[in-house]
Amino acid sequence: MNNIDIEESAFNRVLWDNSLSPSRFRGLVYHKYVLYFIAVISIIVFAIQLHILGWVTLKKYQRHNQVSFLHMLDIGQGDSFIIDHYVGHRIVIDTGSNSNLFLNQLYEDSCCLINYHKTRKTIDLLLLTHDDADHAAALVGLPPDIKIGIIMTSPFAYSYIEKYMQSKSDTLKQELKSELEQNSESEKTKLSILPVTNGFSFNILSDTFEILFPKNQELVSGQRYQKLGAKKNEKVGPSSYLPTISSRRPENDDSIIMKTMLNNRTILFTGDAGFEAERALFEDGKIKKKIENIDILKVGHHGSKYSSGKEFLEIMKPQYALISAGKKNTYGHPHKSVLKRLESIAVKKENIFRTDTCGQIQFTIYKMGAIGHPDCKSISYDNKGLD
């Protein structure tokens, strides 16, 4: 008998030995699956612990090294940007028009520090640059568990804020009512709505956020307020007010233009501002100095040919240009003339980032001003330029 036969015979004897009865065999199988189950649970627990450890380590790293992040979300034809500041504050500039697209990217793995914000349901500051649907409509569809601390807006733009408050009648307005009843004399409320113009600014430690446009200071000082659904002369708290400044239709040139400095790097957010708003900036000597040598420019109006004039770009000389536009959009954004104007002021092709060709973009801004960004070279001039 060869070695193979001996081994097979020994195996058969063990298998059919009385000591391995059917009931004991079933018991061994049961214990095997129990061990498998324990092993799987152990792996899951270890993965969770590793994820928590990674999250804590990343947060400590971000805070200790003063690393902030700028995200340009890919929300189709519209605008939405997120600043995740190293102290933990989250600032959102515009929401786009589709709340599902906005929320999916706000919490998906590819965005916002490997998803460490996924369980966080707070937007500390929401800036709505103007009242167009592709910048503000997604606000209306946000679920009740998304808490917003402050909404900043142009004095001309509040229709979507009003719709947002109406859509949250059973939650938000009840919270406002409860707090007003408890703190009738207090200025503190769960939601603050703040119309802003040129001259308004705030700081997060040494980082600054300054509103450069619109310039109508008198609108803020002399504006009237009306509570949503309030009766005449009804006494209410400040957060339940909505501005009623102008009945005229908001225009792109009412857009808020905000200059931000993160770790000594300057970013200019321009909304849908066009030539008229741009001219108002560089014709004002004080403001002109503030927009010189911008590091990162959010190109106005998705790259429309009616924005990003040559003189405006020559003053800023941005190193990077961000364009949020829908893939194969019918407007032809970004227009080829804008791309050529950017190149004419020495913005390299590889430093022009477009959501229609690059998708979602994340910039990392380090303590001493170094900038980390993805490699996206799929720049094309295929748009027909209809707008």
C-alpha cells in the first residue's frame, strides 16, 4: 500500500469512527460557525476602533498643524463650496439647487476629510451669495436634523430662506417659538439671519472673512424687518425676522463677493457677479488693493462670458481658478473667452479646476500657506459658448 492509500484509509477510519457520531459532528460544525461569527465581529470592532482612532488622529493633526480645507462640490449647474476650518467650524457658501446632490456630497467618503464630518449635522455659517435657484434652492430641501447656526445673505436675497423656514414649520419655527418664550429679552436664538454688505467682516482666530460687495451700506442701516407670518406690530425675537428691503427682482450683480484668508492664502468668492459688480470693486481704490494678487479665485457666474473681465483678472492675478459648472450644460459654461482670458494673465491650464471636467475638488491649505490640490488636467475647450 502506498503512502496515499495509507493516508486515505486513516482519514476514513477517523471520519467513521464511533467517537465522531452524527450529533458530535453537528456540534463541531456549530462551534465552527460560532468561531467564524466571533472572528467577523472582532474584525468589525477592530475596524470601528481603527476608524475612530483615525478620526481622532486626523482631527488632532488638523488642529495641531492648522490645516484647513476648501471643497468645491460637484452639484451640476450651480455653486456650492465648503470651508472646513482647522478649529472645527464649517462654512458653506451656497448650496446649489438639488438638496440630494448637496447632501450626498456633503457626507460621502470622497469629501471632507475621509468622511469624518458624516455624523456632524451642523453648518456653523451658511452664506447665500444671491437668490438664484442654482445657488440657494437646495436649502429648502435640507432635513430637520441639519442645524444651521447663521445664514448670511445679500440684502436682496431671502426668498429661499423664507421657503426654508416655511418648510420647517413643525420643527424650526417651534424651536424659535420655544426659545423666544424662554428668552423674551435675549438676543440669542437658534437661527440668525444676517443681511450683509461691504464693510462687514469676521474672524476665526487669525483667518479673516470680509464682505466686499454689495456696497449699499445705507440698505443695512435703514432696512425694515418683517417676521414671517407675524401680525402687525407683533413683538418677536430677532432670529425670526426676514429683511424686506427691495421688491425688485434680484440680479446677478447683487451677489455677495467675499474675500477669505486661510493660513495667509487669499480666496475670492464671487457668486454670479458680472462686469458691473467687478467694475464697482476695482474703481474703489480701497477695495482694489484688497483684491490684488488673489491666490484662489472662484470664477464668477460659472465662467460666463459676462463675468471675469480682463481688467478685473489682471488686478487679481490668481494662481488658481475654480469653475463650478454642470457637465454639458446648455449655457456653454465656462465660455472659451473666459478660459482664454485666464490664460492671458498666466493662469496655467493645470491650475484651472472645473467641476464639469474634474468633478469634486478639495484644496488643502497648510499652516504656512502651502496649498495641496488634486491633479486634474482634463481641460477642454469643447463648450460652444452660448452665454
